[in-house]
Amino acid sequence: MDFAGRTRVLPPRALRLIRDIADAFREHELFVFASALAFRVLVALVPLTLLGFALLGLLGLDDVWRDELGPALEDRVTRPVYDAIDSTVERILRDDAWPLFVFAIALTLWHVARAMRVVMKATNAIHGVREHRSSRRLIATDIALAVVVSVSLVGSVLVVAVLPRLVDGGAAATALKVVAWLVASVVIAAALAMLVRYAPAERPEVRWATAGSLLVVATWLVTTAVFGWWAGSVANYKSAVGTLAAFLVLTTYLLISTAIFLVGVQLDELARKQRS
């Protein structure tokens, strides 16, 4: 069956929606914004990781690395690479983590705030509004949204990593894993709703600021599950080619994630226009 025959399977409304989203991506150059946002997120992953380990040290959760994260990584990389990573992480966990924690927070907020500025420009383009906020208000919005997103991401990871450890195996641990992922999904959805509502220069209606977020979270969870399966079961980090492939897959995953986010915002805007 050719492509035209396959498209007839989709309802006309779905085809029209796909065309509208594709036209919006071309008109507003949203793929450029998605690429810029993916780059900012990639850079922010370094201080976010540092912040996560510093927080584990402050909370006395050193065994999360020694019992779970470390052994999982040890089987995937060469011994010299693992020894270097393990030595660095152990030093973070063992030393006084407060100075490092403060430094990681400052560095994380700086990079995430830069990503928030890209989001603000992208959402302004989607909503067709000009930026009229003062420089002071823009900086305040950058920082506020960076705090919301950073706390949501770090909190979600900690919930998924720590909550199942409250019980020792069995059905209870499995149930807690499901609960942890549900809690993390709700937290991420709330952060996205805040982002969609307060990033643009003109705030959209509440109902249209949250509808697209649900689609974003659902699609992102599926994408993250696929990436997590590949990173933990398929990827080979013991060779130069495998490491390069892992980096390329990571950047592709981030690009897909940012594109999904912009699709959700565009869906909100299309729904608002259709209702109007």
C-alpha cells in the first residue's frame, strides 16, 4: 500500500491536525527552537547530575550509588572509565557536600534559565505575541521557571530512585515503583503546565495551558522508557563506536523530547483557536 493509501486510514480531522502542526513548525521555525532547547538541556545535564549526587550525599543516601547506580554502570563501561567515575562520585558523597551543593544549584539555575529563555521565545512564536516584558521581569521569569523545572526534575528522579527502597523486594516494592512513576509523572505534568502558562508574554487560558501537557507527559514517558531500555540493555559503552553511538542516541532523545514539548504547546494553541 502506498503512502496515500495509508493516510486514508486516518480520519480527516487527524490528517488536518497533523498538517496544521507541520505548517506551524515551518512557519514559526519550531524545529530550530527544539534544537536550541535540546542543546541547552544537554549542557544543563552536567550540573543537574552534580546536583543530584550532592543531594544524595546530604541526605545520607550513598547506597543508591553503591548498590544500584554504580553496579549497573560497572557492567556497561570499561574498568578504567568506571574507576574514574566511581572515584569522583565517592568523593562527592564522602566530602562536605554543602559547598558543592550550593555551587551545583547556582550552575544548574544558570543553564536551566538559559533553556527557559528559549522556551519563552518559542512559546511567543507559537502564540503569535511580541515580547513586551521588561528585562528585569524576563530575568525573574527565567529564574522562577528554572527553579520549578529543576526542582521537578531532581525531585522526580529522587522519588523514582528512593521510594522503592522503602521495602525489601516483593510485590510491595513493585507497587512502590509504580507509585513512584505516577508521582514523578504528576510532578513533571505540573511543571510543564506552569511552563506553558507562564513562559509566553501573554498567558493562555488555564484549560489550554494544561491540555497539551498531558499529551507531552504521556509521549515523553513512552520515549523515556524506550531510551532507558536501550541505554540499559542494548548500548555498549566499552568501545569508541559504542560510546559515540550512545552520545548520538542521547542527543536524539533530547531533540525528540523538546520537539514533543513544542508539539504539545502548539496543540494547546490550535485548540484555543478552534474554540475561538
